Amino acid sequence: MRRIMMAATFTLALGACGVSQQQEVELGTNYAAQVEQQLPIVNDPEVNRYINVLGDSLARLADARDLDWRFRVVDSKEVNAFAIPGGFIYINRGLIERTQNMSQVAGVLGHEIAHVTERHSVQQMQKAQGANLGVTLACVLTRVCDGQLASTAINVAGGALFAKFSRGDEAEADQEGVRNVVRAGIHPDGIPEMFEILLAERQRNPGGLEAWFSTHPGEEDRIKATRAQIAGIDPAILRQLRRDSPNFQSFKRRLQSLPPSPEPKTSGQ
């Protein structure tokens, strides 16, 4: 109880003074360590090198705060991607395997990068209410709790904080995602194309993409909005942007050559 009281006090202090960049990075670093203990991460050097090179090419032009960005491929056949404050981006193998070209993966990364640069996760933390938030923040920033309590707090509260953004946040991340890929010399059509691929698969298999659609709502409207935004870009600029590369296709083949993704753990495992 004393630890929970300390956590609640710490949360009130954060709400009063805001979350600094240093706090955001520390929060993200500790949360990412918990995530990587619980999720299977692809450790293949070639896969990791490519996803970080591609991610860095986007982030270094999008990030005015000079964060130390890290990009990870989650070894899961589920379709999803998510961002953690401080510059930690995760994209599931199942999502990459459904892409057709480099611009589609770049679009996903550009979108998730925007969630960090626009501080959507931090804003969610500041708006959230209740003891779970206090426990989560105190666990990862002050280490007042340990072991199973910390893990449980992050699983329960952290999932809600970092996984589900509002439609307004998603729309803003889409807009910034388009700008992020264009700045990096990549064609933004990959963003609406990715939505279209996933919507088509959802129609064939309605229950197969629950993770993605529960955390990335309003895909139909987002296709229209991003197509309209792209239509406003000078066609001469668009003609110069890359859609694919031999390195991306090699990366995808390498990923597909790895052993199959492990089955998701059940609550009893």
C-alpha cells in the first residue's frame, strides 16, 4: 500500500510539472526492457540492421530532439506495430510479411515515429486517471516496486497507455507519417496502400487482424485522408520518390527464411 501511495504521489507530481524529455526517455527505456522480456524479438543481425537503417533514415529527419531511436521486429505472425515514448518502435513480422514494397513498411514506421515525435503516448499518460497509471509510472521511473508487481502494472496499464490512440492521434500520425517518408525520399503511397492491403485481408478473414484494427481505428477514412494529402504534393516531387529497393526485397526474403514465428502464449503459460 505504501508503494502505491508513493506511486500516486509521483504521478500527481508528473501531472503538475509535465513529463520532460529525460523522463520520457527513461520511461521508454525501462518500458522497452519489460516489453522485450515478454515479447519474442527477431535477433537476426541482417534483419535488425535493415530495419534500423530504414527507421533511422526516417527518424533523423523527423526528430528535432535528437532521440536515440531503436527499431525492433517482433517475431509474431499477428499484424501490429506500436511505439513507446523515447524512440522505441516495434513492428510485427506478420505485418512486414504482408507488405509488397519498401514504401509500405516505411509508411508504418513513419506513422509510429510520429506517435513519438508528437508525444501522443506521453499525452495519454498525463490524461489518464487511476491507481494503475501511478503504479506503472512509478515502477518504471522510480523503481519503487519490483518483480511481479512491476510486470503486472506494465502489462495491465501499459497496454492501455501505449497501444490505443484516439482517432485524432491516428489522423495526426498519418499526416506526419506522410511528411516523414517524403522527407526521406520515399513515396507516401505506401501508407494508404498498407491500409488497403489490411482491409482486403480483413474482408477475407474478419477475425484475423483484430490486434491491428483494435489499435489503429478508422482505416477507411484514413485511406481517403492520406490519399487527399498525397494528391496535394507536387507531382514532380512524387515522381522522384522511391517505392522499393533490392535491399528491402532481400530483407523480406531473409525474414521469410527464418523459422516460423512462435505461437502466442496463452494466459495459462
